[in-house]
Amino acid sequence: MSKDTNQLLECYKIASRIRSVEETIAREYPSGEMRCPVHLSIGQELVSAVVGLNQLKQDTAVSSHRAHAHYLAKGGNLHRMIAEIYGKVTGCCKGRGGSMHLIDLEVGFLGSSAIVGNSIPIGVGSGLTHKLNNSDALSFIFLGDGAIEEGSFYESVNFSVVQELPTVYICENNLYSVYTGLNQRQPAERNIYEMVSGIGIKAVKIETLDVLDCLNKTTEMINFARRTKKPVFIEYNTYRWLEHCGPNDDDHLGYRPQGELSKWKRKDPISNFGNILMLDFGISGSEIQEIHTKIEIEVLAAFDQAKKDNFPTLEQSQMDVYAK
Ligand SMILES: Cc1ncc(C[n+]2csc(CCOP(=O)(O)OP(=O)(O)O)c2C)c(N)n1
Ligand SMILES: [Mg+2]
């Protein structure tokens, strides 16, 4: 198998694993055992997969409320994430943070937080650290289109540009901030990446519907950042399938134009990706099936373990979350 095919398969596995984890969360959530809000990114997985494929262990990453995919693609521990969502002491935040507060310092996932825009400057600080240490590492900053409307974003990009920091801004433009469409929040003629490029950062927009193009352009941008140690901004055109917060469909609420959700679902990047692998890269249906079976076994084991784990004792619940 060629290096390219191997890389594509790896990317497909990352995306499919994220989908499986989040579908399992959605299925299990109604039982009421996960006592925290969950923001699922079903439909958006390809972004994390193409970025994750280009991340090195030494790189760092920060994220916000919709962070499961970013944490997993960076190599964050699956069982510790699920245990965190179940509030268990084995969770990555010792069960105190829930879904929106994920951290795995062993793989450079510095943390996620519920306050829109507040992890962006932390990612900039991490980029500054990489620069001061003369390291080759990059600092990845995951944000949504809504976070572009926070002041901290402009200060951060400006500082990254002026100081030439190795920061990679990954903006998942899923067209909505909760129930408010981008077209109600920003002028119709504006393109986010064009506006951001006005701050002086190299910026592009990438479509997630064209899987191969999405991977190639992402690799090109991240390689540029690694080679030059300069900041880059990537806007992805993507789409959230489920409600803003929770495991349900919300198309009946009427904030999405009729037919928009079904159009995106028909173009599901993951099944599209599977078809490309089979039709253009000679991967058999049974190989694809095997990938999914292995993922399912791993995911179910993580859920089983997390459910069996203990809640923190009073003493444990007061421990420093960073304590080993
Ligand atoms: C400072 C701040 N303002 C408002 C909120 C409420 N809030 C939570 S998520 C969210 C939407 C953010 O949209 P976006 O950045 O596009 O991310 P998405 O939910 O689409 O992934 C908002 C407004 C918040 N958590 N923090
Ligand atoms: Mg959004």
C-alpha cells in the first residue's frame, strides 16, 4: 500500500472514530448518567481528522465547548474523556469539568473551556512558549465562527502576526452560533478568512465536502507554518448536524433554512471518504468494515469502563486537577 493510501486510511480512521464516540454519547445521553451538557460535532469530524493527521506529539492544542473531536484527534486518552463526561474520578479533569473541560497534557492538549474565545489567548501564549524555547512545535487553536466575534480573537491574531508566533488557527465555520446564522451576525458580502487576512496572517478557506482537497490544502498550510514558524488561519466550511447542545435533531426549530441540514447530510464527508477509498484507492468493503468493527470495540470498552469507575470522594473532589 502506498504512503498516500496509508495516510488516507489513517485520516479515515480518525474521522470514523470521532463519529463513533459521539454517536455513542448521543445514544447513551438520554439515560441521564452524563450530568453535563454535551456539544457534539457530528458532521464536522473531517476537520479534526485532517488537522490531527498533521499534528506532532510536541504540538499543543486548545479548544472550546465543542472539543471532543479536537481532543481525540490530538491523541487524547479516550477512556479519560468518557469518564470525565460521566463525572468519574478517572476522568481527565478528575470528573469535575465534564465534556467542555478536556485536558491531556501527555499529548499536548492543553485544555478546552466553555467561555467562547477565552482559550484563544492561551493558545497564543503556548505559541510564544514554543518560540522562546526555539522549538519546532506548533500551537493549534480551535475556534468556531462565533468566536471570531470576540475581541480576544483580534488581539490574539494581531499578537501572533506581530510576534511571528507558530500558531495555527483552525476555524470551524459551521454557519451558526447557537441558533443565530452567520448571515444575521455578519454582513453578507464578508468572507471570514478574507477579513482575517487583513490582520496580516496567511489565511485560506477550505471546503470539507471535497475530502482529498481538504486534506491536501490543510497539509500545505500546516507545513507552511512548520517551515516558516509563522501563524496561519484556516477557515473550514462545515456543518453541525445535531442541536447546538445535546444529542437531538433540532431541524424542527426552524432556525436552519428548510433542506439545508438534509443537503449536508447527503454529502456526509465520512461516507464520501469511505467511497473514495474503495473506488479510487482499492480498499475493499471488508477492510472498511474491519476498521469500523475495531473502533466500535474500542469505544464500547471505554464507555463500559467509564460507567464502572468511581465518582470522586469528597477529598478527591477537592484535589488539584493537575495532581497525578
Ligand atoms: C463569552 C461567551 N459568550 C456566549 C456564550 C454562549 N455560547 C456558548 S457556545 C456559543 C456559540 C459559539 O458559536 P461558535 O463559536 O460558532 O461555535 P459552535 O457552537 O458553532 O461550534 C455561545 C454563544 C459563551 N459560552 N461564552
Ligand atoms: Mg459555529
